[in-house]
Amino acid sequence: MAIKYTYQGLLIYLTIAAYLFAFVARIAGKKKAAQILYLAGFIVATASFGYRWYNVHHVPFQNLFEVFLTMAMVIYPLSIFCRRFLPVGGETIDMLIGAIILVPAGFVFHAEPQRLPPALQCWLFTPHVAVYLLAYVIMAKAMVQAVCQLKTNGRSTDNSLISYEEGTYKMICLGFPLLTLGLIMGSWWGKLAWGDYWGWDPKESWSLASWLVYVEYFHVRYMFGKKYPQLGSYLAILGAVVIVITLLWVNLSRLFTGLHSYAT
Amino acid sequence: MSKVARSIMWLALAAIGILAFLSVLGAFYGAEKAKALFNSIALQFYFSGFFILIVIGFMRFRSLLRRSGVFLIHAGCLLTLAGAMWSSESGHRLAFRLLGSYKIPEGYMVIEEGFAENRLFAKDFTRPLSELPFSIKLKDFRIEYYQPDKPSTPLLNIITADEQQLQIPAEAGQTVSLGQGKNEITVVRTFRNLKIRMLDGKRVVTDEEGTGINPAVQVEIKQPDGSKYMRYVFELFPDFEQGDDALQLSYVSHEPQVIRDFLSEVALTKNGKEVINKVIEVNHPLHYGGYHFYQHSYDAEGGKYTVLLVTSDSGLYCVYAGYWMLCLGVIWHFWLRHIVSRLKQKEKNKM
């Protein structure tokens, strides 16, 4: 753990503070203040993302530090989108997730700018990482809905929102195409860069496993309908756990050495 | 749901679950072992079974045919599986038995600058696999580096006897004191190519012109009693020590360069005629005669040869077709059809 005494670090800490205060305000029932703080957090997170981009001369998607920076930025528009169009809640937890996501970026991961190695200089770099990180945030929201479903036995307390089981399903429906696009773009890129569209690299294997967990979820839901909502919730949670392993454990553990080690 | 349909669904759940489990197992095995596992006979049977299961699904569940998104998703998976089996080693062997044409699934070419090559080798580069009906000549191999954002400052690193670490710019006149009652170090001169010559029986240190490099820095060490002595610190010989002052000095004349790209400029020749001229680089392979040629490795010491990875394209377009169908299917089924039906509903409500 190390504090970053840089402008980048300052922006990260300001975002964490804004998201945390938004969360506390929301818990305390100050809805308006919470919304303003959440929006302020998003603006600072966007500034932080832009600052990083300017510093490294490429879209900041290269390593875990940059990916976490971006995920903390996309959580706000995603919260708004989900409530407005799906309608799935969970903004209060989103505020907390936004702050938690930034903790490793602020205190753990190294932030030294790195040049893009030859393999990453491909037009697929940006869309491949972008769809994946968006999918991961959406699936994290799906997991929150699934946990709420298990804890409350289904019904949301907010009448303007759909049930937690429906919420889980809608979030997975939103994230699954992105997960599929990420997997396929990665495979296509693998063919261009390394000569094989599927090399069974640990990162590839884990991302296939996470995709398959959601495929299983859809088949279970098709087979049983809403008869066993808990089963679907457990699968949604399992999917999120496998995603965390794909994103973090594979890169940080020495257990899984492979072609994706530059992302550490 | 009928008993048969339910059984098919149970089989599908089991097949997906097993594949997820095997993927995780493969991640623990590592890429090489996982590749061997998924190319094994048992897994070939498993994938064939999976393929048949999807076909049965199409026959039993009419909704798979009626709903375009779900159809595209499942047909995409079917094509991807078929392409993957075709492009596997067993698939290549089967194609040879059925069609009589054999392609090497994967091999390597080592080509020296100015020479042509058509032999493919196994990964150990000793076992020849086959010869291609055309040859590839390496016209030029080069490595490109990133331009540094700012000129790097040469640095002198100092580690004292009590493990104190210091760093100063290696520029003439720069001085650092190691503390009260301790030595003082001053940079006297830096050299790009330090040479020692004997002139009239005396040692003379010069910075010679020419292509050779021997970056070094001359430092003066002033002791607490006022006496001084000189030391030379060589970048390329960090273990070269002089004196017994217990000071560890090292010199870095510039930051290491970061590789931006490596490129092989090649000419493909068939029947004595040049067919293609191309620069092969990472993410930009050459495709010809049913094979892809990738920039894989190079001579790191002299840059005199390049190593190309050669892979067969059998089954690849089947996999790509499957990918397209899968992508279109998920986007239509999970996103677009809902948006379209919502828009239609809106139109209806307006009327």
C-alpha cells in the first residue's frame, strides 16, 4: 500500500471521497446531496481518465491501474441508464462499488506510464478492453441484484423498480452481448498477433469459463423459468466470482503465467 | 416441456458445465498442457457430442429455428465448433485422409537476412516438418524503438558502506556529500567511449571517436582528511571495482530503449517469380497459399535473422463465420429486438 503523491493520485482520492460521501448521504436519506456528490465523483473520475490518457499517449486500458480507473468512471452513467431504461436500481451500492474499485488504483497498483508493446498496437485494443470492462461492471451490478434476491426473497422495496430476479436477468441480458463481443474480439486479435485464435492461455480459459457460467444461467432460466430464482442468483454470483478471478487473480498470481502478463 | 426436451436440456446443462470446468482446469494446467488436453481423443469425442447435441436441439426445439436471434447464436456456436475441430491437428489428419491434401497445422521458419527459405520446422527448430511449394526471402529485418519523451539524464548511483542509496546526474561538476565527516563525491568527466592508452610510459585516458562504445564516468572522491583520489565507473562493467573505499558506484548513460515494433521485410517467390512483397510485423501477418506467416521472434543479438510462425488457415473462416453469427445473434436477441419492439409499441400508442 502506497499513497500516490501525484495529480493522478489526487484525482483518484477525490473521486473515492465523492463516491463515499454520496453513499453515506444516500444511506442518511439525503437523496439530492447524494446525487450531486455522485455526479461530482463522476466528473472527477472523467478528469482522472482524461489526465491519464494525456500522460500515456494512448487510451488508458493497458494495465489493471488504468482499467480500474475507467471502471470507476463508467459506473455513474451505467447507474443512470439502468434506473431509467431497465428499470433496475442499486445506485447506492454502485456508489460504494465505485469507491472500492478505486482503492487498488489509488493505493496498490503502480501508475508509471508504460509504452504499448507491439502486440497491443492493434485497432482491436480499445474495443476489446472497453467492452470487457463495461461487461464486468454490468455483471457486478447483476451480482448485487442476485444477492438482494437471495436476501430479501425477491421483491424490491422501491415500487418503481422491477423485482430482483428480473433485475438480475436484465443486467445479465445487458452484459452478456458485451462479454461475447469481448471474447470474440480477443480471439480475433489473438489470431492477428499470436497466430492462434484460441491458445488456451489462462486468461482466455478463465474468460471462456465466465462466459459459460452465464450461458448456463440462460439455459437454467429457460428450463425452469422463475421456479427456482435462487439457482439463477447463485449462478449470477458465481459468474461475477469467475470474472474477478479472470480480471485479478490471473494477472496478479504467479500461478497463471501467460500471454496476458503485460496487463498486470 | 416434454420428457425428451427436458432430457436434452439436462444434457445441454451438463455439457456447458463440463466445458466450464475443463476451462478452469486448463487455466491451472497452463497453455501448453491445456492445448494437449483439449486436442486429446477424449475431448474430440466430447466436442463431437456437443456438436451433435446442438443439432438435436435444432430438430427438437422449433423455437431455435423460429427466433432469429436464438437461431444465430446456436448456429454460430455450431460453426465455431465445426471450424475448431477442422483446424485442430486431428482435423488436419482427417482432411488428409478424406481429401488427400495435407497441410502442416503449425510450423516455424528461420530466415537469415538476404536468404530465402521454404522449410518448416517444429517448435524446437531442429526437427524439419515439411517444405512449402514457395519460398520466402528476408530482405531486411529491423527493430523500431520509441522516441523518449525527454532526453534521458545520465545517472551515477551510489551505495555507501552503511547501505545509504544516492543518485546524482552524471554531469561534470555535480557533487554530493555522503554526510558529516564522510566522503564527498564529484563528477569530473563522462565518456562515451573510454579508452586507456600508454603514452611515454604513462596511462592516458581518452574519449575516442568511432563506432565502439564504452560509457564511463570519472569521479573524484574527497575523504574527510582532505585527501582526494579518482575512480572510473563503467556502465558495461558494473563489477569493475577500484580501491577499497566500500563505495558501490554504478553508471547509467541512458534509459533502456523500449521496442515499438519489429519488422521483417520479405519477398515471396513461387516458380522463380516474386509474387508478394510485404512487411510482416506483429498484428500484420502475411497470408498466402493457405498459410498465415507471423512475426514470431528474431535474432536478439545481431538482428541477422527472423523467426516466422506459420499456421494453416484450414477451418479458420468457418470459425470466423461462427463468430459473426454469434455476435449478430446476441446483439439482436438481447438488445435490438427489445428496442425495435419498444419503438413499434410507441408508434402504436401514438396512433
